[in-house]
Amino acid sequence: MLRRILVPLDGSELAEAALPVAARLARTAGGVILLARVIRAPAEYEASLAATDAWIPPARPEERDEAAAYLARLSGWEVLAGIPTEIHIRPGPVAPLLLRLIRDEQVDTVVMTSHGRSELSRLLMGSVATAVARESTAPVLVARANPRFTDPLPAHGVSGAPFRAIVALDGSALAEAAIPPAARLVAALSATQPGTLCLLRVVDIASLSAAAAYASGVPGGTDLVADARTALVREARDYLEETAAHLRAQPYAAQLTISTSVVGGADVAGAIIHAAEGDDDANRAGKRADLIVLATHGHGGLRRLVTGSVAGELLSKARTSLLVVRPTAVSANALADVTHADRAFRRETDEAPEASAQ
């Protein structure tokens, strides 16, 4: 997962804040860092470059020379000392060209910040980060610009605070596809102490609570609502514990502390953000998560969690760094690690008609 790491850059300090994270990952895995910059094509072509399969003319020599000098200077930074680097310059539309670069160069991890300069010739606008995170064939680490994450070695090595990530799950193999990349990344970013991986599931108990007011007028209604709520939470806990036990048996998770958490809420993205960021007291106590991990797709329905819309909300609202994984990008071995979720889902759907008939 960490052999070829792409860092998109736009000339801003904020975009460059992704470099220490990429360096940490590359050193851990012996990986290569690809420094990339997308520059403008000549103006007469730019409006028609909606698809990267179209022919794109070379950029103006002075722009390409400037970009090459900039990336060469970055490759000589002390933070990248000893790490092999490659320089990639592309003219044209930003997000499509980054996605094409990810595919063509067999990138297996992207590290980028969520905002950069906003001029047309600049790269890391929030919309670009969102587009890349949604469509990338490689996991995308969207690093928020704060010292606790972008400078993980002092934050977690000197202070001794373990690196903590939350993985949002919904019971599907699609959502579980984010677990192996998350475990490997947390292990790489942890320093003297094992990292912590918390498997999180959001259950919609709010609708059951709302139904309690109406159920009170029906004989036995209150007990039925309470039993349904208990069963929903118990099912979620059992699923998380089974998943955690399976994860603990994997070699890539051997050094991690793995926990589980079930939270209630109809607003899935809001519940994940609160679990990760908490309140001021939680932050002072060091309980704030360093990373939220999720897949871009999961199962639909009220009881299912990770959908594209949730990923989009987290990208736009969360202050915590994100690791976004497309399930189709996961290797066959990683998918084999989560096939137990497929079996559980089939059992659940097979039982659904019988339950509804009752």
C-alpha cells in the first residue's frame, strides 16, 4: 500500500504540509514519493479539456521550467532526505489528470491537503481534493493542516501519545475494505507506542426513540421499542467484535490496539465527526482522533453507513484528517480478509423476507 506515494502540489505551503506525512510513510515501507504538479495548458485549449483522453498540448516552456524547478527544490528538502522521488508535471484540468496519473503510474497511496491556492493555475482546491478522494483507484489520505497530524513524529514519538484512527463501518464488505489500508497506515504513522484503531458503527436509534412516544399508547408498545433498540445495538456490537477479532489475527495489525464503538444518530456524518472530534474536554484529555477512515461506498438503507454522500460530508465538514478508500481499489487479499462480512450480510438479507412476513 505504501510503495508508490503521490503528493499533488500547487506551490502553496499548505499543499507542502503533506510532505512530512508522505515521508513518514515512505520511510516505513521503503516507498517512493511522486511529486506532481498540474499546470495550465495554453488558454486556447483549456476550455475543451474536459476529458484526459483528448490530446493535450505541451505547456508553455516557462511554466514547465518553473514547475520543474519547484519540484526539484522540494525533492531536496531535508524531510525527504534518503527517500527516492519522482517528478511529474502535467498540463490540463487538475482532477482528471491526477486521477489519470494515479492509474498510469500505479500509485497505491495519495497524500494531499484539502485546500490550497485558488487561482486557476493552482492545484489543491477543496473541490479537487473531493473529486480525487471519490474517484481515485488508490486510497487517498486527505491531511488537514495541523501539527498533530502533519508532523506525526514529534506529536506521537516525543509525547508518547498513540496515533488514533476511527474506521467507520456499516456491516458491508464494501465498507470493510477500508480496514487493511487503515491498519497499515496507522502502524506506519505510530511511533514509540502501538497505534489505536477504533471500529465504529452508527445505528439509527433516533427513529426508535421518536417512536417511543407513540408506542406508549399501545399495550406493550414501550417494551417493544426498548427491545428493538437493545437488539439493534447488540447486533452492531456483535458485528464489530467479530470484525475486530478477525482483524487482530492479521499480521499487519499485530502491533495495533483495536477497540470498537457503537454510537446512535440519524445524522451519520455528524455522529462520526462527534466520535472523532468530541468536545473541548475530550480534546484536552487527548481523546480526539487523528484520522477518520471510510470507504466511498457501502450498502444503502437506514441501517447502512458509508455512502458517497457521507464521504462527501466528511470531506467538507470534518476538521480531522481522512483516509478515503474506494472498495474497487482493494487487492484480492484484502477482500479475502473481509469475506466474512459478505456471509453475514447474506444471512441478514436471507432472513429479511421471513422477518417482514411476520
